[in-house]
Amino acid sequence: MGICGKDLIKDGWFSERGALWPGQAMSLQVTDVLYSGRSAFQDLLVFTNPTYGTVLVLDGVIQVTTRDEFAYQEMIAHLPLFAHPAPVDVLVIGGGDGGVLREVLKHPSVARAVLVEIDAAVVEASKRYLPALAAGFDDPRVEVVIADGAAYMADHVDAYDVIITDSSDPIGPAEVLFQPPFYAAMARSLRAGGLACCQGECMWLHLDLIRPLLSACRRLFPTVGYAYTAVPTYPSGQIGFVICAKDAGVDLATPRRAPSAAVQGRLRYYSPPVHAAAFVLPEFARRAVEEGGDADGGRTAADAVADK
Amino acid sequence: MGICGKDLIKDGWFSERGALWPGQAMSLQVTDVLYSGRSAFQDLLVFTNPTYGTVLVLDGVIQVTTRDEFAYQEMIAHLPLFAHPAPVDVLVIGGGDGGVLREVLKHPSVARAVLVEIDAAVVEASKRYLPALAAGFDDPRVEVVIADGAAYMADHVDAYDVIITDSSDPIGPAEVLFQPPFYAAMARSLRAGGLACCQGECMWLHLDLIRPLLSACRRLFPTVGYAYTAVPTYPSGQIGFVICAKDAGVDLATPRRAPSAAVQGRLRYYSPPVHAAAFVLPEFARRAVEEGGDADGGRTAADAVADK
């Protein structure tokens, strides 16, 4: 049972057909299949593509390609980290490829970065096939725990400044990561002043999932926002982030710190202006996700400009 | 010779394989083929898809789908139009589907909108299969000219406030629209204070085309900018715009006017904040397209923030 990623390769092309994006599929030419197999949790496929480099696929869904992964890893990590004045202890749930960890470690204030991944096979595959992502695992500040994220957080209350949930889609092992009890566990595991940032699906495909998720978050956190980034190999080319702050009145769209010149020079996607722009949603999405907004009325962006 | 769009349909799926995006392809399920045929200029294919509605394909390349077309039409039209204080005469080159025209006509100051399309078959196909886009053709302010855009502009010097070039990719009939003589013709056809906005390909795929194009523009116009929008069915999910102003010192990223509440209510993508955010490029692209910038040095966004 379950999807076998290798079965989605026909005539030398992998086609990402999935129930979450009916009628559309990203297709990538396959140069070589480096690995195909099943862990206790999911199906893994690693192949190479002439444009996108090495591609990691879990349960038939593209997770990272070495060409465009920075557009995702930098944004899911730096949006909450630069919205925090001085993050010291950081927890990453999921993210077994190590890419988010690599970005977390670029913050000099971070003393400890714990990665809790349920599937050791993802960490092992990344260390073998995706060394540019797995680089983060070698840092002495890192602790890797193979466990369930919600269970880990239950034992670590009031312990983290930033929690980043880098999950796959809400079908399969990551389903629970999109439900209110998981968000409640994050709220308890964060310290005062803490922020959480979670993979939040695509506004072109999943507004029906995003709207109730944001409503649930607003009952758990006083400050909730939605931002997005554009990643060519993700379905519809975009992916969003649900960002929650434990304090009220936090301006999530305005970074609290700027990267040093040395760190900025190592970033390929994020900058302070990119941070602010990531929260500016197209009108159809803004109307759908803003509290009290609807598709035909409510306060418009034009009103906001007219007030200035 | 030439691509036949219908030949790209296999087992009920259309796959957009093209020389401009090797190794990757957007695939869309085909419910019904509404039209397939060849004009004097190119191959036309119209089909329906369960998620994206009606899809227009020229020479094997997706041009519009009725689900996501507004993300492109609104941005290519409203970025230059709202950067102009009071556009009266507007020229659209290409754009035979009528979608850009529909957006131009939302500006009450516009007295005359001329569409110059080389291929009458595109206009006819749109009127028949894409009525939501072709709606603009019925407005009394519209004049449709079936002709070569560069030749038309040579006869209309100092005549337009805004020129929008809504072209297909630089292979086939649109190749000349990406070359300096075409940009020079736009500069001559614009009045003082005028702006041009042209389809500018994708920063993930075509920086090698975008960089020299921007350099050429900087020799023809005193103000040149690059913005982008995210469209799920375009290659890599994004498309850029080259925006040029005939005057020096124009702040292209700041709208000169806000839409009225009535107009804003009819827009599904554009808003004044979206306008500004469209010019904020990811670092890899900003370094590549900014004059004097390079991948490893130059002034960074962090420097700009630090200066504040």
C-alpha cells in the first residue's frame, strides 16, 4: 500500500501527481535514480535532474531539489528567527534533510538547535545524497532526536525561543502537524517572546485548509500571520508559512534585526525587504486569510494606502 | 515543421516540454480539446482542465488558464498604469486574448486603448473560447489592429502614455520583441512621462536573457526596473516584467495613484502593497539584475536597512 515514487517515473520523467493538486503535476526529467526504498514511515526516492540537481521525493511528493531549496529553507527559518530579537534555543520539527538546521545555525545568538525528526531514514538519505543540506548536522550546537515532535514538545515546556515545523503535506506521517493539538503543543513549548513558523501549504490550492488552520491558531496565539515564498518545484510554484508569536502586538512582517554583512552575503533568497514583502499577499488570498475579511468586502489594501 | 500542441498530449495529460526550460514540464490533465489548429504564425491549442478551467496554448506553451490568468494580466497592466499619474492613450502589443485590455479599461482616465496583435487567430480563439478575457474587446474605447507591433509604433511617434507588450516567449513570432530595436521603438512611441511594461521571462530560468535585456533598456530609458508575479501555470511558477520610464528619477515601485474602492474590489491580485512588493527580488535575482551588482559583492539589502 502507499505510493511508490519510482512508479511515478515513466519514459524517463517523474510526474508529481497527487490528491492535493488534482489535474496538475510538476514533471522532472530523471537522469539517474540514486535511491528508492521504503522506511517504516514513508516511501523515499532520490534522483538527479539536469536543471534541478538532486531531488528528494517522499511518498511521491518533491521535498527538495538542490537548485531551488534555498528559497524554502531560508524563508521558513529566517522569517521567525529575524522576527525574534535574540533566539538562543531553537527547535526544528521534521526537516530531516538538514536544510532548515543549516539556516538556523547562521544566527550567532543560537546556542542550541534541536532537530526532532520521526524518520531516521530521511536524515540518513540526506547525509548520503544531499551533503549541501546535511552540512548542518556537523555543528556542535546541534542535537538530533529521532522521535515524534508532539511527544517531544510535551516533555519540553517553556524551553524554546523559536520552533520551526518543516513538515511534508497533511497526508501521511505529517497529518497531525496541521491540527490544533500540535499548535497547542508548540505554544506550550515556546518561552515568552517565542515564535513558531510552520509549513502552511499553498494559497492557490489549499485556502480551504489554510483558513481553519489560521482560525485555530488565533485561539492559541495572540499574534498570527501568513507569509509565502516562491519555489519552482513546489505545487503551483509557491508555499506558505503560518507564523505565530506568543506575545501580543508583534509586527511579524518587520525584522527585529538585520543580518550582518557576512551573513547576508551567504543568503541567496532572504533579505530584510524580502521578509516584509513575503507578508504582502495577493488580494484573493489576503481577503481569504485575514480575520473578518471575505472575498467581496472588508477593508482593502487601497483603504490602507488612502489612510496614509 | 514547428510544434503541434496536440502532440504534447499523452494519456490524457498535456506536458509543456520546451527548449527554454529543459528537464522540467508543467503537466495539466486534459478534459476536452476545444480547438487545435495552425494559423499563419503559430500552432493554437485550447483545452479544458478540471482545476484550471480553459487553457490556451501557443506553439506548445501555456499562455493563459482561466483560473490563474488574473495574476499575470493585472500585474503587467496595473504596474505601469498606476505608476503613471493619468494615462489617457494606452497601446497593447500582443495580448490577443484580450486579458490585458480588460485590465487597462478599469482605469477611468483611459480614453483610448489600441491593441496591435500580429495574429488574428488568437483574437478569434479568445472571443470563442475565453469570453472572460475577450470581454475587453466590446468597450467603445478599444481599437484592434492586426499588424506588426514595431511597424505600427514607427507610424505612431510620441503618441502613448503607456505601452504594454504582452508577448509569448522569445522563440517564434515574439523573438523580435525581446531585442533592443523593439525597445527603441517603444521609447519613440511613448510621450514624455510615458512608461513601457513588457513580459520579462523568469528569473529562475532566464537571467542570461534578462541581464543583457536590462542593460540594453538602460541605454534607451533613464529609468528601468524589474518586477515579478507568481503564476502557477507559467514555467517555474513565476514571470517577470521589464518596466521602463521615459523620464528620469521615476520611483516605479511606488504607485502614483491608488485604485478607487470600486476598482480595488474588482481586482483579485493587484493592490498598492502588492505593487511595491513585486519589485522586491530574492537576493540571487537582485544581485544579478541590479546594475553594478554581482553574485558576491555590491551593496546588499542589509546595507540599505542598516543605513536607515
